[in-house]
Amino acid sequence: MGADQTLGPGSGKQQPDEEAVTGTVLELLENLKVRVELENRRRVVAHYGAASGLNFVRLRPGDQVAVVLSPQDATRGRIVSRLDAQARGRDRGVLDQ
């Protein structure tokens, strides 16, 4: 792949024009989908990104995530990362060793 080629759909990498927004997981749905409330109070249904599925990232209600919204449907998105894991562990009573 040359330097002048753009990333196509399904390449597994975030395209340069995509911007991630922060949201909070509200509920876990079937088929690895998640309902997320964004910072602007909109609710979207998001699925795990490719890397999250391979590494089996476990999400729980209340987790902060970064979501890239679909350009075709503003109510759909892809979770690209889980945010602030160290602080989340302390909130749940997990002690640092």
C-alpha cells in the first residue's frame, strides 16, 4: 500500500477524517453491541472495533469509551478505545499492587 492511498472500509484502522467522541456505556446489548450516551447527551448503538474484539475488551455500564460515529447513520458507531483504565479500577475497589 503506497503512502498516497487512503484506507478503505474494513481496513481496521481509523481514517484521518474520523473524529472520536467520548461517551459513557449505558447498557450492554446482544451481539457485542453497546448503548452509549455521548457527551452531547445523544444516544448511539456502538459495536466493538476490530482490535477490541481480538483482545476481548470487557465493557461494563458506566465505562468511558471513545466512539467514532458512522458517516451514514449518526445513531451508529464503533468503539475505538476504553478510557482511563487505571482510575476505573480504583473506583471499583481494585487495589494497586
